[in-house]
Amino acid sequence: MGARELKHVAEVLAAWREAERLLDAALPDDPHRELLVETATELRSSYLMLTDPDNPPSATTIAATDLVLDRALSLFVTVEERIGPASAAPEPA
């Protein structure tokens, strides 16, 4: 895996962690709670696809995980505006 792919894996992992932290900070009736659950699940799946030792990520996989990452970072901004930052948000690529 090249440096670009490793950076991408690190960004997805940081976003997954951020989704989990925001989910922990969100109230049970928060209108974004279900989106946070879905986002954490998508980021986990993306991370697993990117780090599968038997199936190196293709350009298509990386592009798809880029979209997941972009949606996640956008959601984090929205949620943090409501509840405040749970931690430092991951930096976009």
C-alpha cells in the first residue's frame, strides 16, 4: 500500500472514531443519531475494505470511500453545531 492509500486509511479511521465519539455525545432523541449510526457503520466497512490484506483496494474502492468520508465530515459539522465538538474533528484530505 502506497503513501496515498495509507493516508486515506488513516483519514477513514479518524473519521470512524469521530463518528463513534459524536454518537456517544449525542442524546438518545438527537435527530442526527440514526445518521451517526449509519455513518459509523459505513466508515467501519470502508476501513475494513481498505485494509483487507487479501484484496488490496482498487481505485473504485478508494473513490467510494472518499464519498463516504466527505459525507461523514459534512455530518460532523452539522452535529457539532448542535451538540458542540466531541473532540477535534479529522482534517479533510
